Amino acid sequence: MTDRQLTIGAWALKAEQPMGKGYWGPGGWTCMYAQDSTYAEAVIARATIEWQGMAPEKRPTYQIGMLKHVHNAYLAHHFDTIDDSVLRPRGLTLAIWQERMTHKDFDPSLRAEIQREIDETDREAGCDLLLAGFDSGSAPEGHILTVGLRHEAHDTEWAAIGSGAEIAHGRLAWQRTSSFDVLQRVLYEVYEAARHASQNPAVGQSLSAGVMTGNGEKNFHDVPPRIMSLLEAIFWNHDRTPFRNPAALRGDDPSIPPLQADWEVALTKWSDEVMATVYVETQKP
């Protein structure tokens, strides 16, 4: 689940995209991003092209291999960015800089200036990535991976990235959301965490959501608008103080839907339809 808001220039400019913050990555894994969308697209494209260029038996298809592969693509793009924007304008390359930066005859003021610009690039340019996908094999297992400039992690239950990550983490920990829970519960609790995270001004209000039952676009199930509206209604009616009536909280705002009586039945029905596709695929000869 992702928001759609792009924020540019210290929150000075905000724009809502028609789609969420995600791309298809190597091996049919989905890749969501936070921060610089152009940087994220370049990293994912590099990882995907390199993956496609490998012999099939050499391609990483399990979580640790995929994690290393994407992180290596991230580092390669990061070093290319430093090379192009900081070093080459001064007649240097990354290899020359690494060789000469500790030499006594290297101008100390120039060394400090270059290092300052490299540090600024480390802070300002970049992105965080969250990858979701399944190991290949007869019994696929789903995984969540997070990748940044200085970290790579395999998360066993759930993960969040971006400006609202700490808020989302807190909500999911409080709800004790588990990968063993039924889909309808997980879907609502992830939605609730995202709505709490949207209190951060850098996080958008509009959300895009999907459920993966395998790698690749054919196994990606967009959560339809009627289910997103249902999640919003559940959120407004069950995530508020008991000392105020949900109707009073809604007031005259027509964008806040009333909660239908059979909300759990409706949410469970859609979740069962999605999970039924997993059963059908695994039963094929």
C-alpha cells in the first residue's frame, strides 16, 4: 500500500499522482519507493536490466540473493551519481578520487570541498525501496525487503518506509499484525497504519493498494475503489474515541462514508475471492 503524493523542495510543492509509488522490478517483484522517484526508477531499472541480462541459472530468485542484487544496483547508481555530479566536473573519477584522497600532496581545501559535496549528495539524493515478492520453487514463500544507501534488510512480518514509517510501524506493532492473519484483517490494519501515517504532512491522503499472490503483474490484485471506500468507512467508525459518535465526527462531510452493517462479510468475501486464485494456481497439474 502506498500514498500518491510527490513532495518537492522541503514540502513546498505537493502533487497527487494517479498511481501509487511503485514499479515492477526484477523477477516480477514489486518495488515501492519513498523520496526521489527519478532516483528510485533508475535503481530499479538498473537492477531489472542486469537481472534480465543474466543467464537464467545465475539469476537471484530467493530473498537474500534478490536483496543483495538490488542493493548492489543501488550502490552502483549512487557511485555513478557522485562520479557524474561531483568528481568529473573537477577532472576526477571515482577511482582517482579513492586513490588520491589520502595523499599528502592533494590540496586539503579541495579535498574538504569534494568530501562536503559527496556528503551532501549522500543526504539529499537517494531513495528508500521496499520490495515484495515470492521465492521461486514448488512452495513459494512471500518476503518483504527494504533497501537504502546504507542498509538492506529482510523483514519477516511487515515493513514501512518513508516519512510516515515510524507511525505505521507503531500502529502495526500495536495491532500485532501477523503474516499468519487472514487477508481481510491484514488489509484493514495496513490501511489503518497508512491513514495514521498520513498525519505526517509529507505523506499523501490518497492511497493505492494491492494484494500479491505471486510474482508478476498477473498475480497482482488491485484493491477496487468499493473496497477502499469500505476500509475508509471502517476506519472512521472503529478507529475513533468511544466518547464521540462516528456520525458526529463525520459531520456534513460527504466524503466520509457511513459504515454498512455487513462490512465484515463484504470485506471477507472480496478477500476470499483473491485467495481463491492462489488455490486454483496451486492445483493446476
